[in-house]
Amino acid sequence: MIHVSNLSKSYRVHRRPPGLAAALRSLVRRKYENVHAISELSFDIAPGERVGFLGPNGAGKTTALKILSGLLYPTSGKVTVGGFTPHERRTDFLRSITLVMGQKQQLLWDLPPAETFAMNRALFDLPKREAAAIQNELVELLQIGPLLGKPCRQLSLGERMKCELVAALLHRPKVLFLDEPTIGLDVSMQSQLRNFIRHYNETTGATILLTSHYMADVAALCPRVIVIDKGRLIYDGDLKALVRRIRPEKRITLHFSSVPAPGSLDRLGNCVSHSESQAIMSVPAAQVTDAVRAALEQLPIADISVEDPPLEEIMREFLGGERPGTGGGTP
Amino acid sequence: MVAYRSEFLVWILSMNMPLVMMALWTAVAADGPVGRFGQRDFVSYYLGMFIVRILAGSWLVWELTMEIRSGTLATRLLRPIHPLWAFSATQLAAVPMRVIVLSPLVVVLYWVAGARLPLHDPARVAIVVAAIAGAWLLLFLVMAIIGMLAAYVESALSVFDLWLAAQSILSGFLVPLELMPAWVARVARVLPFRYILGFPVETLIGLESNATALRDLGVQWLFIAGALVATIALWRRALRRFAAFGG
């Protein structure tokens, strides 16, 4: 569905030092430098996949999404999405994709969302009845019925984001580019949107490429991740495999019914944090069963849970130093 | 709502500049005609100017420069319709509202001040309609071209200010061109400004014969053809540059 081969994108940027003298000098002699936003990026995404596109700020994620959605021209390399070259922006291509940017909006600011939906129905030339059915389904899933007649400027961020999604999905796109779709939303709203995105993918078979700084989005939605840094690919493969490589340990969270004896945690593994009522232990994956058994036998356990280390921590460690290379997990 | 009302008021006032010029020139002509313009001719001329501005006005340049600089043009680029079609639809949709709001004023001026709008000849009406449509299209395309410069220069609106300065003199907006020195009027005939305002107004109030108006209509549409070619060529190039302002 998405094919990216040796994609590069560079910008010519004017640079000057601060101050009046530098400003005047730059009127006569301007200094430019080339900034390489993306370098030799290659990957393929199969139809129906949900892929997380990760990297630190300035890594080139949004630039790549904009190239894939036809907003930017690549400097070099080959990109196809559903068989189309995005920057040619053919009508059939634009009908088959959508780009949702958490920090930009397509809703008409002064009018109720229903007006944007009606406009999109006309722009995408959707049959009235079909569009109404899709709209009703999306409105019901996202529970935004009461918002349809309210001016967009009076909606909360979360309400607006839900309406943005409806506007972006009315034409049933086959490819969704989601750039920080949950940014600024509270935890409950994030969860609702994630469920909705997953539902859309499962019911329509749409391909999803998602960027997010909330690792919970990625963990909940994306079995596969593509990680880039400074415009270069540094990992492409299974998210769980990445987690295992970076942090082969599991986290065991122990909740105590009474204060455990001093030193009693030492035998279980590395203690990440502990208080009188709770301790978090880091244990090699192969020893989790033994550690849990020992904890249940030797400690006053009220509750116990086993999880992977937080994805934020793993990404921080990954992007901060260790580089396992591409995972080779591209389907 | 207060913001909308005040914005609306500012718009009405800015549309009324021809009426200010009308008052000024009718006062000047009180002592006798200026060229072949008597008081009634000035009323007709500036009422015609007012009508042409209602029907053929555009604000594309402000919208386009703002959208390029802020990156919001991206939203339009994702829709399966060319952004210039979408812009043109928005702007044309505003014409009926302008007509409804401002037509009472036109009617009052027509009856009270005794303007002349000789539109009895169907051929003349057809030329006037084509001239006003052409004026709208030419201004729209010029604004598109200058607006797209926002992808290249930091202040495309300053370029448009230069255009406006030249247009106010060479289009007949401030002074009817035939009252200008002969060489200015000659120069104005070969520049596009007159075909945005002066020409449709002169045709509307019957200052030109049908034959002359038809010839000028041809010139107007030649300018439109040139502007269209420039718009298409510049649009493609500007989109490549839009990268830097992607937002």
C-alpha cells in the first residue's frame, strides 16, 4: 500500500545571527544552508497495517507524513501510496487518503461541524444517502451527536478532535496518516480515540501510519513501529521485539497487605522503586515465573502484576544510545 | 457577533470609497463640467464604480498569503478540488450577499442623484456582463499571482500594496482616465489595471460605443488569458516552495 524508497528531503534555510547589524547585512548578503529533514528513508507498509512512526522532535516524522500525503515534494527518492505518486495529488489519490494533524484543523472555525461535514460530502462528491449513513455511524461511535450544531470555536479540544476525525473519515479513506491525533487530550479522551481508530482499521481494513509522542497510543494501536532519528531510519519492525531488545526485563509490581521484612525484596530482582505498600521490581523475562512464585510465597502480597517496562523509558533509552538496527520485521 | 458586525461595518466603509469620490467630484463640477463630465456624469461614473466593486471585488490575496504563511493551505491541498476553485467558489458565494446589502444604496443614488445607466440595448448588456465577469476574473487571477509570491517573499502583501497604488491611479478609480493627461490615459489602455475597474464602468454607464467596448473586451480577455497562464505556471512552482512553510 505504501512504498518508500531512498526518500530524501532537504530544505534551504536562511540563517543569520541576531541583532540589527546582522539583519542589515543579511539584506545584502544572505546565507543559506541546506537542512536534511529526511535522508535515504526506505520502508513498505502492507494494506491494513497499523504502524507507529516514532522519533524525537525534529526527526522528520511530520515531513515524511506530509510527503506521503502529497503536501510536500520529495528532494529525491520514490514514494507511492496505493499506486499513486503523492505529490502529483491526483483526485483519486486525494479521495483515498486522509491526514489528521492534531495541531491543525480542517473544521470551519465559525460554523458548526455539521457544515464542514456537508462541505466535505460535496467536495468528495459522496452520494447523499451514503454520506449520511457514514456520518451517522461515525457520530454514534464517537458520541458527538449533541455537538453537530454547535459552532466549532465553542467546542473543547477533545470534542473538536472527535469532529476532526469524522470530517477526515467521511469519504472512507483507505490510508490514514495520523499526526499526533491525541495531542493535548485527557487520558479518557485519548483512550476513546484509540479505540475508535482501531475499530476503523478493523472494520474497513484501512492502512494507518501514526505519529505520537504518547507511547500509550503506539502501544495500544501499533504492532509495528518505524523509528527515525535525524531523518534516518533506525528501526523498522515489531514493537514487542524492540521492547525485548532494549529491555529484556519485565516489571513486576507488588502491592503489599503489610510492610514486608527488610531485605526480603533483594532475592526477587532489581528494585526499581518501593514504598511501604508497593514495590516495582525489574526481572529478566526468563525468571519472571520463579520471581512471582517466590514473591507469593515469601511476601505479604495483596496484588501482583507483570508488565513490560514503560515504552517511554524504552524509547528514551533507544534514542539516547543503543541502536539495534532495523528489525527486519517488515511484512 | 460584535467582531462580525464591526468587520462588516469596516467592509461597508471600505466599499464606499467611490461614494466619497463621487461627492468630491460633483462638488468640483458644480461650477461647470470637467472635460465632458458634468455633475450627473460623475454620479453615474462613481455609482458604476460602486456597482463594479460590489460585483467584481475579491480578497483572495489576503486569504492566500495568510494561508501560505501559516501553512493552513495544506488543508485545502488535501481536498480533491483545486484550491483556486474552492477560493473562487467562496468569493462568488459572497456576491449575492453584497448585492442584497448594498443594492438599496445603489437604488437610492440612482433615483435621487440621477445617475445614468443606459442598459436598454441587449448587446450592451451582454458586453457589460462579460466585462464585469472579466474584471472579477482578472482581479482574482492577479491576486492569486501576487498571493502565491508569499511562497517566495516574506511580505507578498507589500507587493500587492504597490499594485493597489498603481491600480488606484491607472484603473480610473480615483479619477476617470479621460480626465488624466492624454499620455497617462494611453499608457493605462495597455496595462491591466483599467480592465479591472475603469473599462467595465465606462461600458456600464455608456461612455464607450459598443464597437470600442467590444475591442476593449477582447483586450481584457487577453489579459485574463495571460494571467491564467501565469497563475498555472506559478502555482506549480509555488507549491514546491510551499514546503518551507508547511506548518
